[in-house]
Amino acid sequence: MIIMNKLKNYIYRNRHNVAVFVLLNLACVTCIGLVFARVAYTDSTRHAGLIWNLFLAWIPFILAYFAHAISWRKIALYIVIPVIAFLWLIFFPNAPYMLTDLQDLARAGGVGAPLWYDVIIVVWCSWTGTLLGIISLYLMQDIIFRTINRWVGWVFVFVISAASSFGMYIGRFVRLNSWDILQNPSETAMEILGLVIDPSMRLAAFTVLYTFFFLFVFLLLYSFSHMLVEQTTRLRETPEQLASTQPSNTTSLRA
């Protein structure tokens, strides 16, 4: 009973965190189920790669969650977290990268299955991957907020948004991935350096547009979540105002 009560109290105190985690898992299960249903219906493995992309999108989320959980300890803050942050940075573009899977609909959407079904598969998967990236970025930003300051935290968000957009371009058009950095760091670095030194118009346009889009989504969700917190705080700070309105409402009703 004691263990159950502690578990219930923990879930209640962290109910919003638990809800986010559960919903993200349900979204992934739904996406996988949709893909498998399409494979069974069409006898084709089209869109099966989305499952692997979802797995890659979970890696930065898990790394950021673990880093955030241990960031309250100073030893971990200066020894373990830098290593986790490096791995997180390498794998982070895999999360928003799923947005580029939407272009597959223009190539062969609706082949073997209704187009609307392909749309819901790709949109649901890409949105889930993007949310995993946004939440992981928020967790890493919060670590910087607490350890350095808010200005550095926001600079971090803008830099990572641009870097991840560049990483998305590399993954989509150059066909390099996070594993290449770990397996062949020198060759991968030289290839990336060549792109940076002599960028194409497509690279510049892609990076700028996807940076602005990702920042828009991040800032919108960030502002919305803090708007709800501000409303709750405002209500808690002025309970007497709420109480003072009750008698007047009752009186007016009687009148």
C-alpha cells in the first residue's frame, strides 16, 4: 500500500510529464500500426522507413530527458552531461528531419493505398518526430537556463534550430546520417566543410526556411504552455477576487 501510494503521489505530481510521455508513445504505436496496416493491405513496404525514422527521433528525446534528470547534480553537470549533449547534438536533426518525409507524398502518394491514408501516415509520423525534437530542445534549454542564464538558453535554441535545419538538408540530399559522424568522422567532416565553404542556393533556402518554421513551432508551443502557467499563477495569487465575485453573483440571481 505504501509503495502504491508513493507511486500515485509521484504520478499526480508529475501528471503532465507522464501525460506527454504516454501520448508520445501512443502516437508512435499508432504510426507503427498504420504502417503495418498499409503493408498488409498493399503487400508493399512503402513508408516502412518511417518506423526507423521514429526510432531515430526518440534518441535525442531520451538523451535530453536523461540529461535533464541528472542535471541537478553538479558532478553530472560537468562530466556526464557534456558527453550526452554531444550525442544529442548529433542525433537531434533526426527528429525534425521527418518533416521532409512529406515530400514523398508528391512522388508516389496514393500508390497501392488511398492518398488520404498515406497523408495521415506521413503527417502523423512527421508531427510526432517534430514534437520529440521540440521537447528535447526544451529540456536542453532548461538546463542552460538553470546553469548559465536565459539569454544563453535562447541563443542556444536559435543556433540549434539553424544547425538542425542544415543537418536535415545533409540527411535528405547528401544522404549523410548521424552514424556517419561516429563511424567516419574525418570524411564526414570534410564533406560537410565543403558544403559550408561553397553552399548552393538550395542549401541556403532550405536551411533558412526550415529554421524559421521550426522556430515558429517551438516558440508557439513554448508561449502557449507558459500562457497556461501564467493563468494558473494569476488565479492562485488572487483568490480573494474570485471569492468576492461569488456573493454578488448569488445576490444578483436572487434579485
